[in-house]
Amino acid sequence: MALQVGIVGGGQLARMMIAPAVELGIGIRVLAEQSGMSAQLAASQVGDYHDLDTVLAFAKDVDVITFDHEHVPQDVLRGLVAAGVAVHPGPDALTFAQDKLRMRARLAELGLPQPEWAAVADAAALDAFISDHGGRAVVKTPRGGYDGKGVRVVAAAAEAAEWFDGLGEGEELLAEELVAFDRELAQQIARRPSGDFVIYPVVETVQQDGVCAEAIAPAPHSAGRLADVAAEIGEAIATGLDVTGMLAVELFQTGDGRLLVNELAMRPHNSGHWTQDGAITSQFEQHLRAVLDLPLGDTALRARHAVMVNILGGPREGALADRMPDALAAHPAAKIHTYGKDPRPGRKVGHVNVADDDLDTAVYEARAAAAFFLD
Amino acid sequence: MALQVGIVGGGQLARMMIAPAVELGIGIRVLAEQSGMSAQLAASQVGDYHDLDTVLAFAKDVDVITFDHEHVPQDVLRGLVAAGVAVHPGPDALTFAQDKLRMRARLAELGLPQPEWAAVADAAALDAFISDHGGRAVVKTPRGGYDGKGVRVVAAAAEAAEWFDGLGEGEELLAEELVAFDRELAQQIARRPSGDFVIYPVVETVQQDGVCAEAIAPAPHSAGRLADVAAEIGEAIATGLDVTGMLAVELFQTGDGRLLVNELAMRPHNSGHWTQDGAITSQFEQHLRAVLDLPLGDTALRARHAVMVNILGGPREGALADRMPDALAAHPAAKIHTYGKDPRPGRKVGHVNVADDDLDTAVYEARAAAAFFLD
């Protein structure tokens, strides 16, 4: 019998697992939040992932449950495990992706480099942190944030007043020093339940308004110490947090050459989309292999360089498909991926990958092809 | 709105169009002959492609109808066109893929190099052809053959007696000289309805019992004249027969350096499977782009060499999936594709692609990985 993977969540990450599943002969089914989502083709069911019975019914006859996102509640995750379902990444690992305060505390225990941080329960605590850290701080809601949501740079606690007002009993916000970084990097790593892992080349990411806009693989001038340190951090987190499947570690590179852990994602991540056309094994194939505890694939690049540029928002009028002919005609070597989503300002609706032995060519081609899809 | 392609036939060629359709954001639906076929994931309907009403219903709301195979009857094809459905390749082109006698006659009109041939209506005519061509000939049923079926090497007409007995009024068999070739090549070309086309590097194919077993891209020692001649033949056929979508031209290379046209396929073809992992644009993506009249993609290789080795038959006991862990563990850079089919002697159940700058490495890795799936 073919192996069967069940993915909770019908977004573009689930969609992008379809191709490698089909190629490897792995059965794939998706529990989608609604019909017509990005992963529609593999959606075997529409249902609410907050409901344990729904997810248990979906999990029947699959070899493993994995995820398009990190929002499945802990009681549902633990209910699955209690029912004997293989869940990767598991509930314990996912607590650190679901709660940034827990993540910071765990990375501190592991001695990993990260921005200075504190749990702040009220405005006075945040203002004290701000005044201790140069008059500004990053404040984050520990749960539910992504793509810049739930993250705010403040000079006074008053700017996060409604977040404090919304805190429940015993809840706190996360305050972090505002790191004066030179650039942002991302480290992808895949790890099997058995502990085996493989590491991708560290990439440079360019953010726009808190959203990943570009990734360049490998990160320019990273060969040697920088790549080694990023890989060591990736390995320490994957192992220390018992992550299974793909892990993305977002890093700040500071002016004095330190790497500090910014965020974690325990799934395929936007900063790894370049692997689809730029690496021997894509992060989506690797995630499937890892969560099924299959041997992992080669993470080497297919060309010297690979560049990914997001299509953010899409055309103001019409559909992405309307722009496809001109983009394909102008850029025959660009790999254009779209997610079956309607254009909306700031929304991730697709991306372009280019692999090339010349970095300037890869950057130019990917940016120019992506530009066809914007107004 | 996203473009929609409808594929008649649920085999592995339809299956392998799923990945590029998902990536490009093209809607894909399949009319499968039965449930549980290779392209099951995209199968929107099960039905008989010999029935025009069934195919017309399937074709509703698609932008183009294309095919997993060449067996759809002409009356169905022409019924679709009459109803205003875009059909690529079209009925006229497909007659040449469906009837080898018509193909030979048309290539002769175009002045293209091919084995000597004749239409033979009875045993006497075939025996005369045999004695004129060194005592042996290849005899073929003009319709319905593939993968060595309907093809026989004979020294006397009596060896094809039941084929003559089965001929209807006015029907003939095809007799061809038995070419003493040095090796077999295959030329892939993609052509849009607008006439634009792109050409892949010519590949060497290795046949086993009439079935493609391996493909090596580009064909060793083909650079220069050989590649140019193969490309010219491909272009002449694509244009002369008005082929739309992918065309594969199987060629004999003779000891004196001539190329002779053996067979044609108007669809993605086994000799082009290497493009999935070895070329910038796979033949499956290219086929979708061509039949939708979208601009075509770059046909350049991703590495210096690419090798495809078929998995023929599969394990005598158990499923392909049982062998996957060991194969993946031993060959992390091999791309293993399986088709969701049960093993059966001689059946094409999957293939392995390896792209590498070193040819020996690519050949070794692909063969060794494929060998894990055989007894």
C-alpha cells in the first residue's frame, strides 16, 4: 500500500506538497477550512480543525498527520496522539511554535543566541524594558501572530495598550530588544522522528512590511563560518525542541557578525520556496519524507544560486492568469508558482523561482518575472 | 479565472501533468477510464472516451482538451471540434499518430528520412517485401500498437498470418525494412497552435523487449551535426503534421550516421521523463503550456547530464512503497517517481531521474536506485 499523509489546513503550503506527493507515489489528503482553498485538489474534507472529532475522522487510515500551519490547538493535537495517530511535528514541539514566550524561554535554556527579551505582564514592565533597551522595543503577542501580525515596534507601552487590555489571567506579552541587524537570514533543516536530519544552505531573506519578499540561496558571503554557525543553531533547535518535519529558523545577522534567532516555523516556510526549483530536494518533498520517517533527500543546490521573489498582492484588476502569458514569454527560464488565490493587497498569491550559475541573472529574472503580476 | 485543462485518459502521463498544473495555477481535470488509476487525484469523472456525449460533458468549461494517449476515436475528436471545443493535438494531427501507414505516407511526402516501407494487403505482398529486404522485415498493425505491441520481426509472412486474417475490407499492414541501427535516439519538441515551438536536446534511448528502459540526455556524442539533424527532423514533423503540444520522434541512428524516423508520439513520452528533474521546463509543463497556447519554457538542462531509468514490472511481492525507504536511503540525489500502479511483469510502474554534471554518476545513481524496485 502507498503511504498516506493527511495535512490539516488547505493553504498554499499544503498545495505545494501535492506535487512531491504525486511524484513519490504518496497518497495525500487535506482537511481544508473551507472549499476552494489553495490545496483544493487534494482536499478530501472540509472541516474545523478546532474540533477533535473532525480531525480524528480525517486522520482515519493515514500514516501521519501534519500541518499547513501551526494553529491546531494543543487539546486536538494531544487527542490525536492519545488515539494512536502519528503527528509530526508533535504537540510538544509545536508548543514552542505556538507560544513565543515558551520559545524564548526554551532557547535560553539551550543557550542559543537571541535578542534580549522579557515576559511583560503590564505596561509598567514594558516601559521598564523599553527604557533599559535604548528607548524602543519590539512587543509581540505570544500566540497567533504571523507575517508581521501581532508584532509592533513601540517607544512606549501605551502603544500596545489594547494588547495588555486583552490579556487573560496569567498571560503576558513578549518584549524583545530592537536588534540593529545588517540583514536577515533563514536556516532550513529537516528532521525525522528517528533523529536523522539534513541541513539546507542558509539563505538571505528580504522582508517588506514584515512579510518575506525575497530569498537568495545561498546567502551571499555566507560560505564558511556564517553557514556553519547557522547550521549549528538549526541543528540545536531541531534537536532541542524535538522538531520533526521541516524547521525554518529566521535569524538576524548583526553588524558584529552574530546570529540571533528571530522566529521559528515548524513546517515548510516562505524562505524555503526556492528549494522547489533550486535544490535537489524541495522543502515540500523533504517535509513529506521527514514526517513519514522516510530517508531524507539531498539538499544541494541545482545551480550555483537560486532566488525566490514573492508575488505580493497581485494585480489590482483581474486574475493572476491574465498576466501569465506576458510573464512566461519574457522569462522562459523563470518558474512561476501561483496558489489559486484571489489577488488582495499584501496577500501572498504566488512566487517566482530562478536557479542560475550567475547570481545577478537569477535576481534579475526572478524580480522581473514577479513584477508582471503587480500593478 | 484560472485556465482549465481537461485530460482524456487517467494514466501516468496525465498523473505527471498534475504537478506542473498545480505549480502554474492551471486547473486540471481528468476523464479516467476507471477509478483508482494513476491520475486519480485529478480525476473529476470516470467514463468511456469512445462516447462523444461523455467527452462533451467532460469538456464543458475547460479551455482545452488534451490526452493521456492517442486512442480517442476520430469521430469523438471531430465531434468535440464541431462543438467548439479546443482540442490539442487536433484530429488531423492525431490521424498520423493513430495510423502508422498514414504516418509513413505523410513523412514520405515531406521527404523525411525513414526506413523503407510498404503497405501490404496480403501475405504475398509481405513475402515479396521480405525477399527485397534481405530476408527479414518488421511488420506492424497500423493502429492500436504501443510499447512493442503490434510490432513483429518476421522472416516470412506466415508469422503474421493472424494479422492478415484480422484485416477488414481495404485494410493493410505496414511492412518496414529491419534497420541495422547503431542506437536509438528520441527528439522532443513542443509546439503551440500559433506555430511557436521549442526543441529539447536529442536523447539516446535504450529499449528492452520493445519498451523504453533508459534515456540519456543529451545523447552522448550528439553535439553538432547529429543534434542539428534531429532537431530539423523534429521541427519538420511538428510543422508538417501540425502537431500541437509535445511531440516525440523516435529515431534510428545507422552505422553510416543517418537518422531514420521510427515512431511518433503526440504527447509527453517516456523518452522525455528526464525533463522533470533534468530540464528547466519539464515535458509535462511544456505540454500544458503548448496546448493552452501559452508561451513555451526554456528547454535547457539543469546539469550537464540527465539520466532516466524506468522501473519495469516492480517487485514480485509487495508494493513499490515497501522498497522506497532503502532506495531513498541509498540514493539521496535520485528522484524516484512512481505511478500508483500495482506491480506486474513488464509494466511501467515508475522511473528514476538523476541530473548530474558527471555522466557516469548520473547513469550509476539512476540505475542503482531503480534496481531497488526489482526482484
